[in-house]
Amino acid sequence: QQQVKQSPQSLIVQKGGISIINCAYENTAFDYFPWYQQFPGKGPALLIAIRPDVSEKKEGRFTISFNKSAKQFSLHIMDSQPGDSATYFCAASFIAGSARQLTFGSGTQLTVLP
Amino acid sequence: EAQVTQNPRYLITVTGKKLTVTCSQNMNHEYMSWYRQDPGLGLRQIYYSMNVEVTDKGDVPEGYKVSRKEKRNFPLILESPSPNQTSLYFCASSKTGYMNTEAFFGQGTRLTVV
């Protein structure tokens, strides 16, 4: 079963627009929420991450919004650029036994039109 | 350059023919893991290793084996591949498996089993 649900599956945005990707989770043991960015032919790479004790984290044009009570978090890409076209994965981490486990969402393919 | 190296990048094989996908990291990371990426399912963990000689099952371990005889290497073994193991595979490493640290991914191995 998918522990982290991600939507939409694909997203097309005009250059300069705002891209929004949403994720929801059920497991309250999750305590770290990273986003990974994957370009075609490459492995995922960490983009930005947040802990549940803050509601928002911003790095440049990328912002994570976190709603602990709703168990939802989202990635906002402001002033989207064609170079942002990639697949984005949300993820959630928790301690399972003696090791941290990282669970990924299903991914969102973002296309930014020039 | 810090990196995770997987080989081969592409592999086509026949059902039942044993194969090994190699993974090596040069960052002295303790934690290594294997994921498979399938459309609509995101990244699912196959196996992980907290350190040398310590391995454990992830979410989808059936049909796979791993070993961790050296810190830098973490090969994935398919002893009798089947068509349902056709997928894109990623190896990843992190500094530790106990704390939230960035996961570094290889470039992927696209496996086709016919």
C-alpha cells in the first residue's frame, strides 16, 4: 500500500507560473519530509526537506508547506522555468526498528512550457 | 567527485539467467539501499544495508538478493529473473541509516527481462 499519496500524476505549467504538488500521509510516525527531483536519465536528487515542527520552508523558488493536523504537505515552485521540467517525488521518513526508512510518493511529472 | 556508480546502465536478459547489478559509492557512507522505480508506483525499497555485513529486506524483496562485504559496494543479485522484474533500478547511499541524512542516488539501471 502507498504510505505517501502524491498528486497530480502529471502537471503542465506555463513559464512564470506556480507549480503545486501535493502529498498526504497516514503514518504519524513520519518525522522528516524530503522532496526529490529527477531529471530524465538521472537518479533522484534531494531538492528540499522539512521537519514537522515547522509549517513552511523556503529555498529560492521552492517552498514546502506542511500541515501537520491534516497530514499533508506540498511543494510550490514559484516562477516556474522550463529547466524545472522533471519528475518530483515527495517522501517521508521514520524510524522502523533500528533503521530509518524512506517512503516515496508515486511521483509527479512536471512540464513547464516556454 | 562524490558519487554512486551503478553498472550496467542498461541490461536486457532472458528469464532465469542470473544477473548482478553492481553499485559502488566513494563517500564512505554506512547506509546503502536498492530501489525499483515503476510508473505510478514511485520508488520502492528492495533491500537496505546499515553497514558491512548488515542487510535487511525493504518493501519488495522477493526475487532479489544483496550482499555487503565491503563498505563501498552493494551489489543487487537476481538469481532467476522474471519479466515482472523489468524495471528501473536505483542504488542509493546515505551517511548513516539512523539519522535523517541526504540520500545520494546512482544514475539507474534499466533492466528488461524477456
